[in-house]
Amino acid sequence: MFKSSLLLAALLLPVFSAANADDYTAGDLLVSDPWSQELPPNAPTVAAYFVIHNQGETADRLLSVDTPVAEKAELHEHVMHGDLMKMQQVPSVTVPAGGDLTFAPMAYHVMLLGLKDRTVLKDGQQFPLTLNFEKAGPVEVKVSIQKAPSMNTHEHQHAQ
């Protein structure tokens, strides 16, 4: 009976792994739910979003991002300047020890500039995005393109 339980567990492992196919690890970091909204016609840029969970006891920093679908990928945030919400580039973003950092609309996000291949930015497609961390190193994620914004809800936590 023990052997059949092990066999069943081994057979089900790929099923459970597929359920978390949108999770990627780098050291103590877990990157989950990478997504982007479908590119509107004639839009010059698009943003990518995800959540970084730091399961470690020390903070890490997201230093840069790269993707083959754009000439440049930049870390950005939205900030209030008086009564006006503005987007600005940031050099890096701290992922707090034992905490989460959410990249979402109207918060931190990755801006993709100089889009090279608009065909991969359609609903149901995916594109690679490499996140370069100070301690954990690089981790490549697959960003899923969706017609509507992601239904995943996470608190927006800002750290620098």
C-alpha cells in the first residue's frame, strides 16, 4: 500500500506543479502571477505586473529587467505630485525581508518601451521577462497576456 501511495504521489506531482505554473523562484524569492494587459492598437508601450514574495530573512533588490520583445524595459512607479498622479522611472526596488512587493496598475510596474514584436502581445500569448535581483540573481518569468486586468488581488506595498 505504501508503494502505491508513493506511485500515486509521483503521478500527481506534475498536476500540482502545473497548478502553480505562474510561480518562479530565485533564491528566497518567489515571483508569482506575471501578467500584462493585451496591447491596444497603436499603443507605443505596455506594462507588466507580478508579485514578489521574499521568504528570506534579508531584503533583496530588483535592479533591472530585460525582455526580447522591447528595446527597453524599465522599473517605474506612480506617485502623487500635488493633485496629479505621475509615472516615474526608479533605479531599483527593495523587496522587504519576509514580505511581499506587488507590481500592479497605479503602483510599481515594468514599462516596455520600443516594442519589437506586437504579435506576442495578444490575449492568450506569453513573453519572457528576466528580473535581475541583487542577491537572488536573474529569474526568467513568462508574462501572460490578458484582455482584461488580472483578477488576482494583492495589497500594494511600496518599498525602496
